[in-house]
Amino acid sequence: MTSAVAAHSAVQARTIRLLMVVEVVSGLGVAMGISVGALLTRAMAGTALSGVAQSAAVVGGGVLAVPAATLMSRYGRRPGLALCYLTGAVGGVAVLASAALDSIPLLFVGFFLFGAGSTAKLQSRYAATDLAEPQRRGRQLSLVVWSTTFGAVIGPNLAAPLGGSLSRFGIPELAGPFAFASASFLLSALLLTLFLRPDPLLLAQTAAGVRTPADQTTATAGAALPAGAPVSGGAAAGGVAAAAGQGAADRVAGGGPAERHTLGSAARAVLASPAARLGMTAMALGHLVMVAVMAMTPVHIGETHSAPDTLRIVGFVLSVHVAGMYGLSPVVGWLTDRVGRVPVILGGVALLIAACALAATAGHDTALLTVALLTLGLGWSGTMVAGSTLFTESLPAAVKPRAQGLSDLVTGLSGASAGVLSGIVVELAGYPVLALLAALTTIPLIALALRPATLAAVKVAD
């Protein structure tokens, strides 16, 4: 192994380790918010609006992904990710205050800002691919996704004891977990600010011939990399010549200086690539199905249990669900690299449909609901890991950060629409009908994945 390749590998390995630690910490906060958000909203605003809490968080995360991506495209992953976590921490405090003040508008504002924490977690998976070798891109992305498991599985089970610990201060039990969620986001922002150096996105952009306002910072931070170190954020792992070639290709494909690119140019780049369109659709519709069923499961469970029992049961069920989302993601990433992006996406869709069928027929059987939510998480993992990998490798390096922000915006809005409508559907028709409708939304994704033009484009990209 040459010194250049060794330096490249060292930077990538250090980046992956840091991202994994941050995912564990922030996963606690996101999972606690998910586990009690719908219950807190139902207690304050009623069942019909219980899905709005999740939707507000998802919309907030999606909307905030755009300025975060713009910031990252100019100055790197570090400031963008840290800002998202800080915003999420402010949102958690706002949710806490809304419960203390019994203010429904403040509750939804708080959830909107809280969603920025999820945005940071989602954008971290892209940071894992900035310097990844193409043949290992799916696995390295999945490692960061997988590390969320530890915090996310523990988080829902901590909601009840942590919520009760603040009751002596007049904080409702369902709101208390948000204080601890905010603390986890603050710690995540601090870790990234201190240790995400050199910045992987800036190094990848430099290797691809993309100049940014932070180039001078990159040159300084990247001093640890020898001249000619191969960086595969769009460049093959062959050295400076391959990087320069990719930079030229990026400019031909609409690349050039990153600061010239807008959300519109990112959208045009996505629309011009069948593979990128499939990747974005897989992420968006997979997330829509997951949010629709997951958001209303705590409410469905709460229909036949007391509040303390509901918290304990929901904590267990959602822990299993989150384990399904993240626990096997390294296997999903390995399959994505070995079997292919499209087969894994279709496998994820099959699991999502099976999960909806189980949820629709489970009634109030906790064991069956748990299996349904586990399967739902596995299906989401397939569409998210394979979809993210396909999406990020199908775009020019110069436009990639803003396109990634756009993809998270679209994914967020898809989940948000599911969250808003899920509460209304459950109120009017019940939880089984919601599960059936969620399954039907996968039909467009199946059709797109099996289109000959899409399959040909993906084969060429591979």
C-alpha cells in the first residue's frame, strides 16, 4: 500500500469511527422523541392531530436539509451537521416548554426544529461515502446507519424513567424525554465540531476539481494527505489523474465551482439521471410507508392500555422496530455492493408490503405488532441504504451536496404527508386501513425499478 493510499484510508477510517460514535449519541435523542411524540400530541391536541407531531418533525428536517446542504457544499460537512444538531436541541427545549405552558402552537414549532436532529443523522450517511472506495460505498454507508442501533434501541426504553424524573419540576411525563434528547444533540454537535477534521467532503471536492470558498481551509486541513492521495468522492481510487478526470466529467455534466450550483441545478441533475431518480424514489416512498405505520402504532397500542403500560409497551415495540431499521444495515450494505442496488431496493419493498399486511391483521396482539414493526424497519433499511448508495454515486461531485439536501427534503415531505394523513385515516377508518393504504403506495416504486430504461442506466453506472 502506497503512502498516498494509506493516508486516504486513514482519513476515511477516522471519519467513519467518529460518525459512528455521533450516531450512537444522537440516536438516543431521536428515538426518545419518536417514541413519545405522537402520545404527547394526542394528550395535548387529540388523536386526529397526533400524527402532525411526526409530520412537523419530518417537514422541519426536510426543509432544514436544504440550507444545511448549501452550507456543506461551500464549507464542508462539519458546520452543516453541527448546525442541524444545534437546531434540533433548540427544538427539544421548545417541545418541553410547550408541554409546561400547554401551548399547542409552540409544540409544533418545537417538533419542526427537533426534526433537524434527524436531518443531521441522515446527512451523516452521505458523509460516510465522500471518501469511500466505490466497491465499498454501500458497506461504509451502512456502518454509519447501523451504529444508530445502540442509541435508538435504548432510547425508547429510557423514555418512561427519564420522563418521570422531571415530574417534580412540573414537567409532564411525556415531555421529559425531550430534555435529554436536546442534551444528546448538543453533545453530537460538539463532537463533530472538534473532531471531524479534515473535512471529508472538502477533500473529495478538491480531488474532483471542485473549488469552494473553503478551499484554503481544505488545503490546510488536508495537509495530512500526501499530494496525489486518491479520494473517491466521485473519483476512482487511482490517484490525481482519476480525480482530475472526474472533475472534468463533472464540469461537462453541469459541474464546475460548487458555489454556482443551486437547488434548481441539483433538481435538473437528478431528473437527468434515471439511476438517481430511482434512488430518490426508493428513499422517499420507503420512508413514507415507514412513517405512516410507525407513527400511528403507539396510538393504536394506547387504545387498549393505560398510560404507564402504553409507554412500556411502545418503548419495547419501537426498540424492536429501530433494531430492524438499523441493526442489520451492514448486511444490507454488503448485499447492496454484492447483489446490486435494484435487487436490494425491491427486497426492501417486499418487506414493507409484508409488514403492512402483518400490521393490518394483528389487531391488538402486541407480539404480532412487534413482528410487523421489525419487518417494517428491515424494509426501510433496504430502500434507504440501497437507495442512498445508488443516488449518491449517480451524480456529479459538484452538484452532489445540494442534491443530497434535495433528496432529504423530498424524503422528509413524503414522510410528513404520511404523518399528517395517518392520524386522519386512523380517526376515520382505523389502523388496518392505514396499513393497507401504506402498502399500496409502493406500486410506483416497483414500476420505476423494473422499467427497462432504469435498469439499463443502473447497469451502466455499475
